[in-house]
Amino acid sequence: MARGRVAVTKDNVSPVVETLIWFCLVVCILTVLVRLTIKRYILRRFDLDDYFICISLVWDFPCGVGG
């Protein structure tokens, strides 16, 4: 086993959970970026819900990384 790596065992599945959290975080970021880009291209403005999405994304990142 490589030094500094954690093995996935029956009692320790934290590497799998961390990988899933990072995957979901990246999908969330890409989804928000695509949505805001399309909205900006079509409507040429952002509405209140877009600002709430940005705020939730800002709060989602520390929860995903530090959680």
C-alpha cells in the first residue's frame, strides 16, 4: 500500500464517502455555472433566485470539503 493512503475496509469506508462528496460537489458547481451562463445569455440579467443559488453554492463548498 502506498504511504499516506487510507485503505477501504469493512470498518472504514471514508475514502468512498469523500469521493462521492467531491463528485457531488463538482456536479453541483458545474450545474450552477451552466444554469447561470444560460440565464445570462438568454435573459441578459440575473433574478433573485440566481443570487440565492450562488449563496447556497458558497455555503455548499465548505460543507462538502470540511464535512
